[in-house]
Amino acid sequence: MSNFSEIINQDKPVLVDFFAEWCGPCKMMSPILKEVKSAFGDKISIIKIDVDKNQPLAAKYQVRGVPTLILYKSGKQVWRKSGAVQKNELVSIINNFG
């Protein structure tokens, strides 16, 4: 994932979902993230990182539990939460920082 820093350094907000295939709450986040993406369209980027396939990246960003959602704005982490997050909360957070 060599272009990760390029991705999070975009002008628009970038929501990163660190997940694992075996994780129940991660599966719950998938449709929520799709709804959030459709609500914001091109105003936000949402990327999913499989922690099992990208262990060095997960370690670098100190992801200890999944799902972990991190919102970046111009390369800076502006919000972070481990565990499932409801759509309304995510929309509100993105509106605050976006």
C-alpha cells in the first residue's frame, strides 16, 4: 500500500476503514459506508484496508481492533474510532471536519 500517504493527502476528506474479513462488526459497516459514500459522492474518498493483508500499515497506524475508522483531512488525522459507527454519526462527523 505504497500510495496510502498520497491517498490521505487529498484535499477532500478521506475515510479509511481498517477491517478484517472474519470480523462481524466490519461486515455491518460495509452497507453503512456505501450509504455514506452515496450521500457525499465525490466530496469524500472512502477506502477499505484489510488488516490481515496489510499488517505493516495497520501496525504503523496503531490499529489494534477492527473495525477502526480514521478520517483524514489534508493528510492529518482529524477523527478516529474503533468499532461500528452508525450512518448518522459518520455523516455528522464528516460534515464537521469536511
